[in-house]
Amino acid sequence: MKKYWLLWAVPLLSGIISCSSTRKTTQPVTGIGTLKFIGQYTLPHALSFNNTTVGGLSGIDYDAARQQYYLICDDRSERNPARFYTAKLYFSATAFDSVKITGVTTLRQPDGTAYPDFKTNPALTPDPEALRYNAKKNCMVWSSEGERIVTAKDTLLTNPGVYEISPDGRYIDSFALPAAFAMQAAENGPRRNGVFEGLGFTPDYKTTLVSLEEPRYEDGPRAGIHDTTAYTRIIRYDNRSRQPVAQYAYKLEPVAHPPTPANGFHVNGIADILVLSDHQLLSIERSFSVGVKNCTIKVFLTNLSGATDVSHINSLQQDTRFKPATKTLLFDFSVLGRYIDNIEGVTFGPRLPNGQQTLVFVADDNFSPAEESQFFLFALVPEKQ
């Protein structure tokens, strides 16, 4: 989801929240522990690298063998061809020192060419949102939200997609798209900018989970200010066949704050997921309202065990005979007491010398000077520590 509606700026609050303060305000979750904030780093706006503009960072993943990170950019080939970056992150158990961009790779179409921009060929222009590295196959999988523009003058429908590529950006294959997620001119199927925002592999790399940011039209209304009735979906794919094998309903939180003006844009949806096991994942919900500078970012421990396979249910609004995924709040970024931008990516990083697992979040600045390409670093503290 692109946050086009920010036209004002608020200065970043200085200082770092203490470990003790974070642990007091974060409720422990059985089996995963608590998140301890270490630090934040923000890239300079419009940073130039190899004749490209760094920004729009919508997904992040860590390659342990190469000790580097992959960052997908949601530039729709407007500034430079659709691409992802490699980066090094420098930090310790007590401080986040810096982020260094080390490489850029162009995403390729099946014919080997770069993706065109909207003016050249809008039907082929991608909207990159998520990227994961498959260490078992030494390949990557990325997602595009597609496009849906329906006006009195014209109609443009481009399906969302999930694609497997080589580390140098070459197209390998695509995952099968269930018919329910094809773009339609009528108010059916997925909403614009509300499609495949997150994805991840199970630890054995046999399965890919793909999250839909917002509800399909048939599944009901978008998240509202006070409601808890918005259901989106998570798709389970078999990695060998690239075929979908199940879908699960996921209930979104209400929008965190009323917009200003009252009829202004507001949204809440799944910005990314981080798969922990065959049935557990972290889900990142990102709420935004016009007139509120901060995004509200909440991290949930989500469990698919016992959730109904809803792939045969066309409307989650009309047919309510299903059990959704369950979720428990793990962390609310508001406890940090600082400006939080449009977080859209999360990955595990390396372990610290004390054995604690690191967790890195990245925010998409939408190439806007009013927003920031932020990185947030946490340590995952086991429950008994």
C-alpha cells in the first residue's frame, strides 16, 4: 500500500527507549518471548546508488550465507527500472550504527527485459511489494500488487502475481493465481493497492504463505475506525508445484485513529508477514489515517492451526461458517514514543553475541521528502531472560 496522502512533516523524536521500558509495555507471548528495542537508522532521502534512487523500500530479507540483506523497491519503473537492492546493516547488541547499500538488481520479465513504466506499457508495469530469499534453491520470490483503474474513460486491469527469480533478477516461473484474486472491472476480487503485500517460506522451504493486505470486495468492507469485521486472506502455496493448496481468513484490527477531515482516507491491513513454522507467523498490521503523521504498527503472533481452509468460500461476509486464524499482540510500535513511518517489511537478522535473535523492520518512504526510509532493530528476548 502506498501512503500518498502525507503532505506535512513532524520532527523525529530524539533518544532511544530503554530496554526496561520496552519490556514493561510489551506483553510476553508464549513460545516467542518479547521484543527489546536496540536502535533505529534512517537513510538519507533520495539517496543515489549506481544511477538509481533508493527509496520505496517495501520488503526486506536476510541472506545468512552472504551476510547481506535484500530490499525490494516499489518503484513502478517510474524513476528507474523495477529493482531490488542488497545492503549491509551494521549494529551491535546496544546500538544500530548504519546501513550501507551495496548493490542493485533489475527485475526481469520472462523475455529478459526490464519492466516498463506506466507510460510505456501500463499493462506490464509491476507494483513490487515483498521479496524473500530461498536459501535452499538459491532463488528469490517476489510479489506484485497489480493494478486496477476503472474510470468512465478507461479501464486498466493487471493481475497481482507471485514470481520466482534468480539472484540476478532473471524470471524463472510464476505461482498460480487463484481466480478469486484476479482483478475485475466490477467490484469483485481484490481492491487496488490492497493485494499481495507480504510473503514468506516455512523453515523447510516446502511452503510459501502469501498475505492479502485488505479484504476482497466479496469478503466485506475495509477496516473501519471502530469495527472488527474486516477479514482478509492468507494463501498457502506448495513450493514444488507453485500451486495454491489452502486459504485462511484473517481478521484485521480497526483503523487506529480517525482521519482529519472526518471523511479523509484511512486504512488498516497486513503490511508483511514473517513465517516462523508451518502454522505460525508474525503478521505486521499497518494503520494510517489522513491528518495523523504516524503510522500505527502492530506485530501479532498469528496461528493458522485450526483455521478453516476458506478457498472454497467466495464471500467471507455471506458465508461465516469458518474459523479464522488466531492472533496475539506481540508488540505495538507506539511504545517507542517516536515517529513511525510506513513500515512494510520485516526479517530475522543474525544472532547477537549473547545468542538473542535480531529482528529488522523497514519503512517505505514512497520517495516523499515528508517520509523516511527507516530501519528498526530489535532483539528477541526469550521468556525466561
